[in-house]
Amino acid sequence: MKILTVSALVCAVMALTAAKSHLVKRSTSCTGRWSEFNGRCFHYVPRPMTWAKAEKNCLSMGGNLASVHTELEYHEIQRLIMSASYEYKITWIGGSDAQEEKQWFWSDGTPFNYVNWCPGEPNNLGGRQSCLQINHGDQKCWDDCQCSYKRPFVCAKKI
């Protein structure tokens, strides 16, 4: 009888564990501090880090530094930053030309098909600016910057 009880208990635990993981896999919404927009989840991280450490942090949360593909996405990211920091802070997103100068790409591998560069940018000032920061200057546009600077950042992941 003990063996039957133990076997039933083990089967119940296994069934519940399998059901729980199945539910997690089917989740289609953003949770916690992530906010949903256009089929992706976005998360503003106020703790300043270098671009590379910010990307690594996003990867640890299942995403990448945010890519931007439309003006609406850009404004949503700005809204997210404003609601968290009460200002348009200069912030890292996932653009870089560190692999090859003037060949910008997104760290998530999506096409670099929308830009909002500030006038005269990207300019690679001093030959050391390979990472993309947003909310630069009065126009709150994009600027290339040294990747070693520490900035807050926005992560994104697919739903």
C-alpha cells in the first residue's frame, strides 16, 4: 500500500510540474516591469552600465537591448523612459557599428530599417563612437557614443 501511495504522489507531482511548465510556455503577455507594445515587451533599466554590460543584462532577462523599427516604437520607448525617470534620459538601445564602421546593426539581429539620427550624426567623433544612445540634445534624437560610457538602457524581447 505504501508503494502505491508513493507512486501516486510521484505521478501527481510530475503531472503538476509538467502542467506548470506548459502554462509558462504559453504565456503571451509581458510580466513584472515589462510593458507590452507591438508584439514585444520593453523594460527600462535605470542602473547605468556600459553598452556591452547592458546587452549582457538584457540577455540574462531573455531579451536584447531594444531595436527600433518605427517612429511609434521610438515614442513608446521614450514614454517608458519618461514614466520611470520623469525625464528623457540619455539611454542605450541596441544599435552598434562596432563590427564595421558605418554598418549599423541591432543586437537582436533585426533589420536596421528606421533611424532618428540627430543632425550631423552618426559622426564617430574621435574614431571611438560605436554605440547608439537616444534622447540626445534638444531634439531627443539618436547619437553615436563611446560604448564605455555608462547609461541606463531599454531591453526588449518578443512575446
